[in-house]
Amino acid sequence: MQLGKLRLSGFKSFVEPATLSIEPGLTGVVGPNGCGKSNLLEAIRWVMGENSPKSMRSGGMEDVIFAGTATRPPRDFAEVVLSGTRSDGDELEVMRRIERGAGSAYRLNGRDVRAKDVALIFADAATGAHSPALVSQGKIAQVIAAKPTERRQMLEEAAGIAGLHVRRRDAEAK
Ligand code: ATP
Ligand code: MG
């Protein structure tokens, strides 16, 4: 899947609506400390269905909603929209919204859907929230510090061949 546009509103530090174009070839986001680089990557994971507050650096899921500052009141909801083109050429727009006290709601191309429907779309490890294509902060240092066998596993996951060993062992056993 080729990601297209990311729209955020009320998500973490992105309190005002903001749009980011994810052009082919984009490999990194640079900017001063605290400007929201990691928040952007977390927004991509979140709209794909990420439900672990820890991987959002949050205590609870509602913590992704703009919490307010000395000069701005907090928001009641956070919304992220991700558009993209699937490998079969179909256009896709996924929206996730969380409201205080009301949990998350999802829309797929404008239609209300269940979390499960979005999870199915991104179930493939190559496209989902845990895709090795999404390299978060500290991951590079982790790759460098890893033992050779661990590093090989990471590379195999990135190359999409991690499942092959299991299938080969299965085939050899038959
Ligand atoms: P670094 O270069 O240090 O890695 P970064 O660009 O990755 O920084 P982020 O971690 O994405 O920065 O953004 C951090 C900012 O987001 C902090 O100022 C933090 O207060 C703000 N932030 C996070 N969650 C919320 C929230 N729920 N409401 C308001 N601001 C938030
Ligand atoms: Mg960061």
C-alpha cells in the first residue's frame, strides 16, 4: 500500500487540523526536539488500529487527545484520516476518531465500520501498524546494538520472508 495523505486534528500536539503529504520516497522526518515527529508516526499507527497505549507513549488511549496547554484549552476528541492506494489500485481512506468517554470510532471511505474491519485491511505485517516500514525513534540504535541473529530476524521481517523458515520446516517434516 502506498500511503497518501495524513490529516490530524486534536491528535497529541496537532491541535489545529494539519495535513501531511506522504510522497513516494519519503524516508524520514526531521525537526527540532518536541516538534511532533514521533507523534506523526504514532498517528499513522493509531489510525491503522494500534490499541496499545504503551506504543503511543500514553497511559490510556484517551491520552492521544490534545491535553491543552497554558494558553489553549484541551480538546474533546482526536481525529486522524489516512488515505492511500492499495496494491490493487483501489483508493482507501481510513478515519479514526476518539472522544472522551466514548472510545474509538472508525470510517472506511466514509462509511462507519468496526475496528475489526480496519484491522483486517492492515492485518498484513507489511502494511499494518507494526510494519517494519515504520521505523520509530530508537529503532536504528536497536538494530545496531542487536546480536547478529536478532538483526537477521529484523531484516527477514522487513524483507517479508520471516515466515519462510517455518513453512520450510513444515515442508521438510512432510
Ligand atoms: P524528539 O526530537 O525529542 O524525539 P519529537 O519531534 O519526536 O521530539 P514528539 O515526541 O512527537 O516530538 O512530540 C512531543 C510533544 O508533543 C511534546 O511537547 C508533548 O507535550 C506533546 N504532546 C504529546 N501528547 C500530547 C497531548 N495529548 N496533548 C498535547 N500535547 C501533547
Ligand atoms: Mg521523537
